[in-house]
Amino acid sequence: MFRVLASRSRSEGVPTTFFGARAITTSVAALLARRYKSPVVPVFCIRGPQGDLTIRVEPPLKLERSKDM
């Protein structure tokens, strides 16, 4: 099991769309999942209006194998 804290980057990574804006993001989760045949499980921490935190765990992503990934 491993975890990755992903965020936007300005210089290294894969070009993508992030909340409607062009961004660079990491590909490390996909690379590790491919290498170790692990699921990728999205987990989000959401801050509420009173400062409380809610953790949301999504189902594992369905990753497609390709020649470059």
C-alpha cells in the first residue's frame, strides 16, 4: 500500500485540465499502480463551513493499460 499527495505543479508532470484550467499534475499514482498492480483509490478531505473535515473515499479507479502507461 502506498499513498500519494497530488496537487498542481507548474513545471514537472503530465499536462491535464484541473477544475477547467490547464495544469501540470503528477503521474506517480498511475506509474506505481501499474508497476505493483495496485488499485488507485481516490480519497478527499473536504473542509466544511465550520472548519470541520470530512474524509470521502471513492471506489477504486478503473485503469486502462496502454503502451505508454
